[in-house]
Amino acid sequence: MKPNRLIHEKSPYLRQHAYNPVNWYPWGKEAFEKAQEDNRPIFLSIGYSTCHWCHVMEKESFEDQEIAEILNRFFIAIKVDREERPDIDSVYMKVCYMFQNRGGWPLTIFMTPDKKPFYADTYIPKEDFYGKIGLRNLLLKILKAWENNRERLIVLSNQIYEELKGVQARTPERRDLTEMSIHRAFEELKETFDRDYKGFGHAPKFPLPINMLFLHRYFHRYRDQDALNMSLETLTKVRMSGIYDQVGFGFHRYSTDREWILPHFEKMLYDNALLMMAYTEAYQISQDDFYRMVAEEIATYLLRNMSSPEGAFYSAEDADSEGEEGKFYLWKYEEIRRILSEEEFILFKSLFPISEEGNFYEEATRRKNGRNVLYINQSIQDLEKELRLNRNEILEKIKTLTSKLFSERLKRIRPIRDEKILTDWNSLAVIAFSKAGIAFGRKDYIEIAERCMNFFLKNMFDNSGRLLHRYADKEASIYGYLEDYANIIWAFMELYFATFKNEYLRKSLELTEHAFKHFWDKEKGGFYHNADYSEVVIDRFKEAYDNITPSGNAVMTYNLIRMARLTGKREYEEAANKNLHFFSLDVDRFPSFHLFHLISFDLLVNGSSELITVPVGSKDGEIKFLGEVQKTFTPDLVLLIKDSFTEEINEKLKDFKVINGKSTYYFCKNFVCQAPENDRAKLLNLIL
């Protein structure tokens, strides 16, 4: 079959649709000019390469000749990769919530040739199904309306367009945030915490690593044991669950059930990077090697399966292989019996509840298919009693058994990997490896983080110094979004704390100034999602709420507060305050949806700490000592070594002198410093 225009695209998701009979266009001038010229409505389909229901809709409809003929004759069909173009996705997802009060992918939009939407939905089956209109009939109805009642559709599209623009134009009500917002967020998490099966909410359940990051800081500030328990219990549960790849490591996207048994099998870089951070922090707080083990397993997965030859990380692995969801990860009872010895198989059944009929069923049919998801449904404590082994012995036996399955699984056909490289997601991986490298004393992790960042320094800036969002097929393109800037600034700061190389701190400052110049709303506050030199889809929007990843505005606030502490420049803190104030009503109304904003706000209301080191001689000894300082969980601490560069960016460092001819440490809290100290033991007592 002759390919359509998508064959020339860099996105793996778009290329997946290159041999559809649908005459797809990529988002761009050609498509909209053709729609204007022919006066046809636009059918916009947004998804991503590892989206299971995107694959289902493709097979049912976009590979169907009848659907293709209707689309090709009467519509202009446009495909968008939401991971490449989150700006397009964000705008039209708002529209979907207007129509359906829900969202998701694939996202299906009908709109006029001037990009104004008049209908939105998510997955649509080909034929009518239990009261839901099928795509074939929907296309025919919209075609009829376009031919007979076009003015009505245009009026509707203009109303939606004005409503979208109006949301952005309105000046939100604002209020001063107080510490109560932090406490209310915690109470909301307590209310939604599933005390039976752990995690938050019911089905479907996501591991929600931002919740853990917030709870760790809440425990650190207020010593509320319930906060720590909710996090540690959840992190323990999901490691033993079906959403964790018990054989090859790494987390799947989410669980379709409350009990964490049946996953959607795609694996995303950002999920695993954020969870690696959460497990690293859990280890720092608890000093329990179990959490370190999981963080290192995630690192192993990322390096083995998601690392590019250049040192960056790929985006995702698909849920499907050989046309079946989860086939790569599922096991038949007899297959496991064949791989293991009789004694090992008996032990395996004690650990993993497998059966001949299987425990996995397909969502559509709800029928078991003889395959098993591997998960451990007992606590380690119960297994210790049942097996009469201690925890380390149990974990070692699990490792031995699953390694045999891993060797066998290598013979299978792997799911497709989305090999585009995204700046915002890779920045999270840099942060995760930097934090784990410090916490575990692993220089190799820090080297991995540096190698990844070096890739971005070399490849992801254009000739004018503008950060780019996506790299694929040895080509970087698409101007960076706010999340790209926010996350990479955060990553540069973490790399500075891990290595104390000034080039990382210098780059974070440079990119912060760029963000102010091109994203910041000087009049009202808040950072726009797009730079002022990027394409605008309907309007420039500002996003505040955390999705699975923290919002760009929340991370920028966090960066600015820490930058203020490092540089002594009040203007950074003033901007952070203005940013928080701009979004204050949303944060105060729905605190548990804005946890990273509250992580930032905590640094203002409860304070941060600064440790300035004035070294004598080589910095190497100080860098090693500061690495030891950071092994403990101190989320409010920022560190600086005085030298010619740091003195240049923070003039107050001129007043910090060497005392008694020895390396001298100044411990400060909110710009107020303790007496200088030479004794490292006394210093640690001050900090910890």
C-alpha cells in the first residue's frame, strides 16, 4: 500500500499511521490551507505511540476502508502526537472536558478550517455500542450538519473559541496562600488514601509519585507519621503489584483495578523517573534498603531498555506486542512450570498467585485468557511467617526465580519502543539519577546524569540558544515549552549539587532569564505554556495543576525560590511569590491537585536552608563531604561553594571568609546565617 504524508514525519506515532488508508495530514499549513480551499471540516485525532486505545481505534476505524473513504472525501484528517505537541493537546483537551466532562486519548476533535472546534470526544468505536455513537454514524451526522446547518456549527465553534480565550483573558480572583493550604492538601490525601490496598482513589489507580514527594516533605516539616506511612505503604505495595514488571523491572502506566493487579502495560520515562525519585527519598528517610533496591531496579530498567547510544533516554515502550495487549509480559502456568525446577515452581506459586486459567482478562471481554500477570499478593511479613525466611532471603529468592523468567522472556518479541527524545522527560531522568547518585554514593549514576545532560547541551539548542523540545532521527526541532525549561533548569541545579560544576549553575541561570523574557506575563504573573516566538493555537495559556508530572509553573516557582537562596537576589523570590499569587485561588480551592505548588510554597512559609562552603585548597574534599551531607533527606537545603563564579552571581559571598585557616562553613536559614563553623560534626548537628 502506498504510504500517506505521515511517512515523512519524525514522530513514531505519526509513522505508525503512515500506511492507513486515511489520507492523513500532519498538523501544519498544508492541511489548513487545503481545508480552507475545499471548505471541509477538519477531523483531528491526537494520541501517542504507546496508547493502547489509540491502537484499538486505529485497527477498528483508521485501517477500515469505509471510514477512510468518508474521511478522505469529506474531511481533512490531521494526526497529532500529543508528546510532540503538548500545546495542541492541551488546548483541545480543554474542549473535550467542555463536551464530555472527561478527557483521555485518543482525543477526537471536529473543527472548522480555522481551528475552531465544535465537537470533541475520546475513543470512539467504529459502530454504535451500548448507547455510544460509533465513528461511522458520527461522521455522517457531522457531514450532514456541515452541509445543511453549517452556520449553526460555525456559531457553536465561535462560542467555544471565545470561551477558551475568555478563560485566559479573565483576571482570576486571588488570595494569599497560608500554611493551611498545605495542611488541607494533606487531609485531602488522607481522605482519598486506600487503607486496604494503598495508593489513592479507586480504579483506575495511578502510582502518583508527586503525592509521595509531597508526603515526604510534609513528614519532614511536621513529623506526622501518617504522612510517611501513606507513602511507604504505597511504595511497598506497588513494587509487589501487577503494575511493576516483576521480571524486567520498571513500572507500567497504571492499574485498571483497585487492587493493583491488572495494568495497562505501557511504560513511560516520566513515570519511572519520578518514581525513582520517590523511592530514593523513601530510602533517605527510612534507611530501609528495600527502597534503595527498587530505585536501583528502576535505574537498571532505564539503562537497559530506554537508554539511547548518545546517552539520552527514549520516551516509552508500548503496551502491545504482536498485536496483543501485554503479551510480552504475561505468562502461562505451564510455561513457568517448564522453566523452573519442581522445587522452584512450588516456591514460585507461594510467592505469585498464578493459575492454569490465568488471572489476566482483556478489558473489552472481561474473560480470562490463560495468561498470568505476576504480582505478590501477600506482605513481606506474612511471607516471612509462611516461608520461614527473613525478608532478605525472600527478596533474594524472588530475584533468582524471576531472573530465570527474564532469560526466557528475552526470546519474545518486545513491544515497540518510542525512540523520540523529549527534553522535559529526560530532565526528570537527570534529576532522578543525580539524586540517587548522591543518596546511594554512586558516582556512576551521576556520570549517567551528566552524559544525558551533555547530549542536551550538544543537540537541543538552536543557533540562537533557544531550547528545543524533541529529538528524533538525529534532528532536534519544536521550540521548547515551559515544562522543558522548568524541568531542565531544575535538572541543572541538581547536577550542580551533585558535582559543584559551575557550568551547570551558570546554565540554569541563563535559562531562567530566557524563561522570564519569553514565557513570563510581566503584567499579571504566571508563565505561559508557549514562548512568545512559538506557534499559538487559539491562545497562549497558563497551566497550574499537576498532571502525572508537575506543572511547569509549579516547577518554575520551586526553581526561583531556590535560585533566590543561591544568588541572594530578592527579585527571584518576588517573582516566585507573584507566580504563586496568580494561581492562588486554584491552589487554595484544590490543594491536592497542586501539590508541587505547595512543595514550593513550603519553602517560603517554612523556610529553606543554605550551606555555603568557603574551601581552603582543592574543592575535591569539600565536594565529597557535601555529598555525605546530602545523603540524608534534607529537601529544604541548597548548597554553594564559594569561588570566583559563585561570588560573581552572589555578591554577599564576599563577606564569607575563611576562619582559622581551615575550610569554613556558613549555615543560613532564609538569609540569616549562624556563626561560621570549621567543625564538620557540629555543622551536621546544625543541619540534621
